[in-house]
Amino acid sequence: MEEIAELLCEAREEAGIDLKEVSRDINISEIILENIEAGKIGSFKDIFTLKEYIYSYAKYLGLDADTLLNNFNEYVFEYTSKIPVKEIEKTMELVAKNSENETIASPYTTTKNKSKKGLYVCIYLLILLLVIMAIVWSVNQITVNKTNATVISYRE
């Protein structure tokens, strides 16, 4: 990564362009460009976004962007392949322990929350009970001595 960073920095300096100008032209933050030129791969969360930045930056400077990306891919492969197998196994065990109760599903699959379903059923039953009570009450209001009232009488 340091070689790629040095190549980008030297190409920019030879062209006589400052980071602010590059930042404006390719619409990448100046801080990001500084991190790329410093070779700080750890300051990027997503490696694919970093690859896009490097590609855009190299293309802007007139460098062979594809060759530069191939070099970067080789660096990433070498960097990630140096992780000890025991460490990978330990991490996999931890992940397995943490995800025993979790189910694996497609991001397009919607999961239904059972506790919310029960809550909705209770609310619907309560509303139904209130409607039935309102109907019974209104029928009792218009019934006099077990006969339906047809005329409303007023007392004077």
C-alpha cells in the first residue's frame, strides 16, 4: 500500500496539483485523499470504497488505474492471508456461539415478530368487545319494558 500511496503522491506533486484541487475535481474529501497518500488503509471501513477512490484518483492523475488496482488487490490478499488459522477458527467459534439463536435469512425475507402479533390480536379483541357493548347498550336504550319504543315522549 505504501508503494501505491507514494506513486499517487509523486504523480500529484509532479503535475503541480494540490489536494484541494484534486478534491474538488474528483469529488473526494481532502481527508480521504490524505489518508490514501499516507497509506492508512485502516482508516477506511469498506475496502471496496477505498478501491473506487484509488481508481478515480489514479485515473485523474493519468496513471494506469487498472494496474494500480491489481497491485492493491495483491496487497490486500497478502495482508489478509497472514491471519493465523487458529485466530480465524477462534473467531468462527465466537460467531457460532453468538448466533446460535439467530436464524439465517435472506435480506429480502421479512420476519414476523410473534410478540407483536399477540399484541395486535389483544387490541382487536378489545375493540370488538367495546363495539358489542356499545350495540347492547344502544339496544337497551331504545327498549322499554321489553318492547321497542317507537315514539319519544316528553314530560312537561
